[in-house]
Amino acid sequence: MIRVDMDGQQGVYRSGPAFFGRITASVTHEINNVLSTVGELSGLLEDLVAAGAQKGPIPPEKLRHLAERLTAQVSKGTAIIKRLNRFAHSTDEPAKTVDLGDTLALVVALAGPFARRKQATLETHAAGEPFNVQTDPFLLEHAVFLGLEYALQSGDPRWLITVSAARHEQLAEIIISFVPLEVPAMTGAPWPLLAVLMRQLGGTVACTSGENNTHHLVLTIPLTESGQPTMAP
């Protein structure tokens, strides 16, 4: 739990539980959509069986198409549940070695429904080789999610929001690139909380501008001589 003075108002911002709750609510909504679709397809199957009892054999192509749709929904539901399970286990250990690329892909997938509501598209650009860091997985996921949320609030939904990771000297960098509708302000939610989370991770956050009005939100984690991030006490 991190205590933050949000916009000058005293109080405790229950950032970790709030983040966990938002993601859980979003993922369970996705699962409910899958179950609803499976229910509709099941009803269609019942209608086909009833029609077949009265009018004769059901065309195999109709049954094949229905089976394919059911299989696709089962696969989708399984992937969503695995994603939620992996996210839940990110709270198991306060320090753990993780593949940064895999972590970013997970957060982008979790943030997908939030992006779709804004008609925006998220995309990860994988590093050339696996890139492992030792960090607090849950705090890192929260920070990256807030970075994406910042880009979604500031960005033009007609452009991609891309997420990438790289090593730069003694830093591990996470770069969220987007084209803003206007120059983004580094004030107001979620910026203050993002800055606090990055300090907890022993890192920093900054926003820079590049070519074609592209802005880059850069989250950095300092690396030790062993190549691992340094966690703040």
C-alpha cells in the first residue's frame, strides 16, 4: 500500500488493491462475455437439434461451423483465465526475476479492454533477445499500466500506442510511445502515483517528444553491475 497526497487532498490512496480490483473486474467482464457467447451458441445448437428432429438431418457444415465457434470461445476463455492467474501470482513475491518482454505483453493484454473503450490500439515491440530483470512484478505491472493509462488519456486514438523495452547503459528502459491530442501535462492522475511507484522501484519516469509529434513516456530502472535492477528501500 502506498500513501499518496492526490491533488492536494490528504488521505490514503489504496493503490495496490484498487489496481488489482480494476484488473479483476475487467477480466471477469471478459470471461462473462465469453460465457454469454457460449450460452448463445449452445442455444443455437439446441435449435438445430430441434429442427433436425422435425425436418431431417442437420447439414454437417452447420454443425462444423458451430463447433469451430464453440472451440474458439473455449480457447479465448482459457487464455483469459491464464492471464488472470498469472497476474494474480505476480503478488506472490516482492522481488523476482521476470522476462521484461513477457511482463509488458501481459500488461498490454490486461489493458486491452481499457484501450478498446477509447477506440485505441496497443502494441508491444519485442526486444531482440529475452530481457530479464529482478524487480517487484506487481509494482512494475502497476507502473506500466498507469503509463498506458496516461498515454490513453493524452493520446490520439487514431494512432498506435506502442510499448517496448531496452537496455541503455546502466538502465532498463520501458518506452511507451504515443501521439498526443495536445501536449500532455505531467500533473494530475495517474502521473503522481506513477512517479511514486517508479521511486518504489528505484527508478524514474519522464515524458519526451520526438519526431512527427510522437511522445515517449520512459520508465527507467537502474541496473547494478550484475545487470539487475536496484530496488528502493
